[in-house]
Amino acid sequence: MGSVEVAVAMVIVFAFALGMAIGVVLIVSFASRREDRLNSLWGEAPDPASAGVRRLVSASALGGLPVKGLRDHRGDGQGPGQESER
């Protein structure tokens, strides 16, 4: 095999890998926007793409605790189901 064929093969492999990465990013971003729009993170996933993204980022509706430092809509730092110590 000549150097031209090797260069062409490398460009093809690079283009395929770049296309796969862009596809994954697009699917994750669309599924994330759908979850935000439907406010469905605490319930069942609305579609298979959202379920796959939840598995990819290890987000679960079953027994998940909020990440330390994030605040809920009340702004007091208490997540859903957590009692205030006041």
C-alpha cells in the first residue's frame, strides 16, 4: 500500500469517528432539552433516547439524591423529599 492510500484511509477513519462523536453529542443535547421541556427527570423517561442518555450519564429517577451544591426551585438547597433542619 502506498502512502496516498494510507492517508486516504486515515482521513476516512477520522471522518467516521468525528461523525460518531457529533451524532452522540446531538442525541444527548436533544434528549436533554426534551427532558427539560417536559420536566420529566423525576419520572419515567419520555422516549428511548432520553432513557439512553440517563444511562450514559448515570441519572436515575429511582432513589437519586441531588448533587451537593445544586439548589432546587425554592433556592434553599434542599432537594425533593429532604426535610429542612429548621
